[in-house]
Amino acid sequence: MMDKMDYKKAHKDLYQPKSEPGVIEVPTMKFIQLDGRGNPNEPEGEYHKALEVLYALSYTIKMSPKNGQVPDGYFEYVVPPLEGLWWQEDAENADYTNKSKFYWTAMIRQPDFVNDQVFAAAAETVTRKKPQLDLSKTRFTSLTEGLCVQCMHIGSYDDEPATVNKMNSFMADNHLLCDLSEVRRHHQIYLSDPRKSDVSKRKTIVRHPVRKG
């Protein structure tokens, strides 16, 4: 029996960076995304509801053969980790301690066989089985990040600025310019479940877009 595709293991350059910053060319990937605003730590807030929708759709696609729908090119796989793009309106004076000011795009990568038709079928199934979920703001899209600097952050999300400072120093030493914009965002990839992991051991990939100086 063929092993399930696990993107974290198959693409170590994307999902297993070192705890020191490095450069990576990120390819085009497919995602289910959902935008929102506000504190992600609110138990019943907008972010919590967005994650419910993303996981419902992602696991419906993964389990589609058991529902009698086998997309062309389907293969067994592990659902990739949750990811997030984050920003504030005043980027130069961002207050990371005030989480209510955050805008975010929550997202989960999808296998290459997923297309508009597969996404639409999954949305129809989720709407039928879980009518309490609001899928109206959800979209299926491609994202091309291109040249980036990334680093593994270990510890609390609140301590992330120290990792970002380390990344900024690396950029300066390597003649790279941070290229955060309305199109290219601060990116986090969550490798640890915050509900189960020790905060001091929590693993989060931090990725910033860059351009050559």
C-alpha cells in the first residue's frame, strides 16, 4: 500500500526550516482561504469560526472517495497545516500587543488535484451536513509568494518579534529588502496544535517576502 502524501515530510524546504533564517523560493500553491479581522484568541470569535470552516472543507475533500466522489488525480494525503497571513492598517506603527487590530487570512493548502469543481462539491457537502457554518466568504485560490526569508520560531506567538528581528538582520547581511505590502504579507505556518502543545515548544514557521537590494 502506498504511503499517504505528507507535505511536511515531502517538502522539508517549505515546512522544516532551521531556527536560523534562510532564503527560499516559494512555488505557486493552491489554498482554501478566508479573510477576517480581530483577536484570534477569542474562543467564539471570527477567527475560531473561520478555522471550523477551513477544516470542514479540507477534510471533506480528503474524505471525498468515502462519499462516493473521487476527483481525477486523487491520492491519499495528510491534510497540510493551518497557515495565516497577518497585517495591520498602519504597518509602520503596528501594535502587535493589540490583537484586536489584526487583519488576517486563514488558509489551508490543497493538493494539486483540487480545482474549482472539487471545491464547489465540497462546499455543497459541508453546507448540507453542517448548515450552521457560513461559507459565504470562503474562496479557493492560488498563491505565489516567490522569494522569501523564513525561520522556525519556537515558543509563544507573543515572542515572535525576536525571530522577526533575527530575520531582518539576516536580510541586511545578505543584501535583501523586506517586501511586505498589500499583496505580500507576514506569513505564519502552524506546525503545533496550540491546544495540545507546550507553549515553550510550539513550532511556527515565520516567512517574509523579500526582494534583492
